[in-house]
Amino acid sequence: MSTPRWLLPRGATLVALLTVTGCGESDYVRLYHSEARAPSYSVHDVESMRHMGATFSDQGVNFSLYSENATRLELLLFDDPEQNRPSRTYELTRYGDVWNVYVEGVGLGQHYGFRAWGPNWEFDPAWFPGAIQGFRADVDADGNRFNPNKLLTDPYSKALHRDHDWSKGSTASGPARTEVTYAASAKSVIVESQYVWGEAERRWRDNRQDEQWAGHRWQDLVVYEVHAKGFTADGASGVRFPGTYRGMGEKADYFADLGITAVELLPIHEKPLDGGYWGYQTINFFAPELSYAAHRQPHQVIDEFKWMVEELHKRDIEVIVDVVYNHTGEGGLWREKLESDDVQPGEPLDSLDPAEVAGLYSFRGIDNQAYYGLNGDRRTYWNNTGVGNQTRPNHRPMRKLIIDSLRFYVEELHVDGFRFDLAPILGERDQDYNRWDDPRNTVLQEIVDDPVLQRYNTRIIAEPWSAGGWYCMPMGEFPNSLNQPGHGWYEWNGRFRDWWRSFINKDDWKLNSNEGSLCGRPGSADGPFLMYGSKEWYERNGRRPYHSMNFITVHDGFTMYDLFAYDVKQNKCGPLNPVCCDNPNSPFCDKESGENHNRSRNWGALGDARGESLRRQMMRNAFMAMMVSHGTPMILGGDEWMRTQLGNNNAYSTRADNPFNWYQWGTYLARDERHRMYEFVKAAIRLRKENRHAFAPASYGKGAPLVWKSARNTEPADWDSKQLMMHYPDRSFGPELVVLINMEPRAVEFSLPPGRTWKRLIDTQAYFDSPEYLSAAGLDSRVTGNAWLESPAPVPGSTYGVPERTIVVLRAE
């Protein structure tokens, strides 16, 4: 065991001196309780809540836990984490709502957990592990769910030693209330990183403190959303450690070659075994997921994560992490379902679990009321998340945990940004969850104003919707920073996704067709509005074009290929949802899961040459839509080489963690057309980066002027059509450009601004992707024929014939 850093505990009081065997000859353990705390219990109360979790101090560790409703808390230390009895047990002392115990002589590698008593299960001296003494109810009228038979992990632990072992005991209350989980439970482990950052990383950290760092300004992001395991789990990925953080780091050159500036990892916090493939069922907000590590000793996981981050940073790639503070994955209340006699076909199955049954991993057993939003019955959970187990992010323990978790990932792990799952939950008024509060009263404002996050210009990104019961979703309402104007919330712009899907796939969807305003707020989501960065939604509180994150596909929904290959989702029994084949009553087999209104279109029979050619053309249009629109483009990993989920638009379940859902590199490597798509996306990204003056303005109205024109080069444009010219005429900002958009089902002749020599940079039409053209042009079958960035092709004459459903970019010389 390594020697930890020792810090003197302020005001600690010696309450016990214990001889301990197994720690070395003449070693002792001293047990301390912290002195009184300050009377305030706010999130900023540095005296009471400064150091939560396990903290090195003097010659031992201080363990600090928050619980408002517990009546007794005990620390259990395990020399052997697989034993059903702890090596030592210590009672914590309460000071306000923070409980502490200091133990001298323990340090790195120590396994531990907690057990708790409260009003629903009072302490009884006659109780022993597995006994029922003191039990009153699994959940009482106030919502308490304490159960001393269940070992609880530390919410602040930086590592867990493994997943819960269900063969040794159930986390559930109810019928399993007396099952002891001391051996079964994952143990919190005291770890300290030994990783040494290199000189390149030190330069990176210095540069991150400059918001004008070239290539990494707020408006420079090109984001690539990817699953940390699935990206390299396929054996053909070519990495030494498939499906791991190390594998991601090994693949860093791929991202650099593609040209993206940031990877956005789907959740990497610890999740339970049944936490789903995507990883949105978090049970700890500090420890990186153990199963994603190549070397799974708890002390190695953080170091491996750091290695991945540093490898990406060496290639100029930022790391953004998807975080899920709105709910947890503690389970229960949904594990089994039963079809009732009165349930009609297609309706959701009824929950079989009684309200008494719930999984006790951590938060729920430490203080169910303090960490979770409860319904009026106090037995069930508020569900604006759509998946249950909704937290209380604006109550002091969860609010502090959120900030501490974010700071840990920025300061310790060097993460560059965060995407917040169902972010509106973080803006709800505590215990009045159908009310969107003034952001200045919530953790939303605290996040963008946090000095640590601001120091490193951390990207703060909202998924701006939830399953809430509000009449209006707060998209467009997320705050700007009060003290650093550019440091506002980015938002996933779902209206951009929906409008462009319709514009490409629906012949009757015009430029002036719109998605409507946001609950009566200024700005109607038609094409020009969205391509101009949804100005009225973000400028109103000082935000800027880049705060609109423009995407067409993400993990939640169709892949880009499937968007143009399937008229309807394919979510029943199949390779992406095998649980529906053999366990149709599983909670993970919801045949009606996934969005029904996908605005997708099958452009031809799968495998048919013409259908596949049209599909690729529509994909190129979609990529160009993101790259030429103002805002921050985000692409779904694998779309650049036409990854498919076989039509499944909700491949989240635990058993979807299989080769059909991983990134099938062998399929990509073997097919010429997939290489050509990759090369096209690479060119589209390069086009944007080389013309940021036009496509990535830093603010509204201060970049290169944009003039909307008709195909006849007249103003105003013909909005009741599917044809448009975007003209950037002012060369004082950069090269003069025109973007010609024709989504009509017919060719359109565009009159170009006269007096210039125009050269072609991009043309998405199918002809340039055909074997005939590639052969005639002397191009390799794996090189895109739709881009000419190295040697722009001159355009003869004063017009350009744009074929049906095509986007073209030209540059004036």
C-alpha cells in the first residue's frame, strides 16, 4: 500500500485508540469525530460540506457522509472485499446533517461502505446482519428507506471495486429485506492517481485558460458523439484493448484525421449491471465505469481514463462527457412487469413490483428523501425523467455533489466539457417539479458561473428537454454566465434536427415550413431561422450562434444511414433488441420504445444500387446542412461511414451491448462507398474550419454578412420553395462564398453573382459518387468525388445547374 499524503485534521477529537492486526507490527488505528460545523447548511457551507467522502488527513482518512434523516450511520471497513463480514466497524457522529468519522492507519486501497438506520428501521441493540429487529416498514409515510442489511457505497467514492454480485445477495428491500449484501455489494475504494501528465498536457491546460485559443474558441467546436466502449469493441477496430478507454486513446489519430475538434462520450460514470448499453443509469458520479477499463484494478481506472484524455489532447481533440445528474440507476419499482387483463395491445405493461421494493445501492439507503424527488405518497418517485428515480438537483446534497463531480472531472481528469442529460430537471424548483425556476435560483446558473469551470473555459451543453409535465419545454431558456458572457449554456437544437429531416425527406416541406415558436417566445423555426443560429432564442439572454448545437442524428434515434433507409423504426425482436426475442415481459423490451415521428424515408431497396446511391446523396446533404449552418455542428459517431443499427432507433438496453450495436469497423474497411463517405465528411468538416468567417460566427450580426437570395440571384429569396442561395459577399472577412441549396425533386439553374470567377468546392450530387465519374476522373474508388478543396474546379459561365436534392458550395476567385 502506498503512503498517502497526510494533512492535519482541523479540530479533530480523539475518541478511540484501537489495536489493529494485519496492518503491520505495532500499528494502531485512531478514531476521530470532526468538531462542530457552521450553522448554515447552504451549498456553499465550506465548514460542513467542504470535504465529502473519504479524505486523507493527518495519518488516516476522514469519512464524511450527508444524511438528513438517518438516526445512525456506521462505516464498515473490509480487508477482504468479498467477505460477508467487515474487518472493522465504526459509528459516525452527526454534526447538523453531515456525519463524520476519522480513522487513523487506513489509506490507499482500503475497501469500505456504510450501513444506515432511520425512522423506518430503527437501531435495535439486538439486531445483527440478516435480522429484522427494529424494522417498521420498507418505506414509511415520509419516504425513508433505511435498511442496515444493505451495504451502501459512498456517493463521493472515486472508484468501486466491481459491480454488485447478485449471486451473493439482492439490493432490493421488500421480500429481500433481510438479505445481507456486505459481500455482494460493490465496495468503495480509496484511490489516488499516480498518473503523471506530460509536457504536452501541461501546455494544453495552459491554453485551455485562453478563450481565444486558435481552433478552440467557443465557436470552433465540431463535435463527434461516441460510445466509449462500442467505438472500439469490435475486433476489427485495430486497437490492442478493444472496448476500453485505452482503446479510445489508441484511436485518437482517427479523430484527428477526420477533423473533429471534440469527442462527446456517452456516460462513463459507474452504472449497474442492468444499467443499459448507453449508460444513463448512473450509480456514482465520480468513479469512471470499471468495465470500460483495460486494467480493472480500481486504482488503475482513473489513470487509464487520464491516458485516454491526454492522447486525445495530443491530437488537438477536446473531451466532453455526458453526465446524468437528473436521475440514478438504483433500480427497483420496475424490474419485472406483468401484462394485466385490462391492458390493451400496445399499451405499457403494469409494474409488478410493490412500492416496498427498491434497490439500495447508495443514495436511496443513505437518505431517500434528501436525494430523490418523491411523489405525494412518499413511496414512489417523481418522473419528469421518464425513467424514474428523479433526483433533487436543487437540494443542498445533490446540488453540491453536482458541482464537486464537475470540478473533479475538470481539475483531476482534465475533461473539457459536459453534456447534461435531461438538463431541464436541473432547473426545476425543488419539490415543485413541474415549475421551471428562475435559473439564477438553480444549479444551472451555478454551473456556468463556477470559477473552476470558467477557468478552463469548460463547455456546458444542455439536452434542453425532458419528459416533464410542463406545458412548454425550456429550450432556449438556459442561462448565460453572469460574469463571463461567452460561457453560457450550449443547447442541443432539436428543432434544427426535425426541420432538416423534413426538408430533405419530404417533398412538400418548404423553406418557410416551420416547427413553430417556443411557447410563444420570439422566433419561428423555419429554415433561415435555424440556419442562422436560431438567433431570437439565444440572443435574448446574451448568448451567441454557437450556443445552438445543430445535429440531425444522435445516439437517441436513427443513425444517419437508417434515417434514409427505413420508413419506420424496427425496434421489436432483432439483433439490436434481443431481449424481446426471449423475454418479452422484460422492462427492457418495450416494443413501443423509440420515437415514432422520425421524419425518415426509405430512398430505395436496401442493397439496390440506385437506392444506395440516393441514400448516400441524402447523407451528404445532411452533413452539409450542419457544416454550413451557423451554430455548433455535432455528428453521430459512425455516421461518417454509414453505420447502421438495422432500423432500431432506441438501441439502449443492456443486451443491446453486442456486436450488432458496436461500431463494425470490418464493414467499413471492406466497402469502397463507406470510405468515400468518410472522405466526404472529412472534406465537409475541413470546409467549415477553413471558412469559419462565414459558417461559424462568434456573435450575431458581427461576422461575415449573409445575404439570402433566390436561385435567380435576386432578393428576397423565394421562401415558398426548396431552393435557396446563401451569399457571403464581403471579402474583408474572408473568401467570398455561395451555398446553393436545391431540395426540389427537379434540377434548378442558379444564376451566380456576376463579375467573379467561381470555383466548385463541394457538390453532393450522386453523379460525382458514381464509379463512372471516379474512373473518368482517375480517382481511386475509395476517394470522394464530391469535394475539390485541394484543387477547386472552375465553373464555366455565369450559372450553375444544381441537380435535384443537391447542395453546392462555390468560392469566388
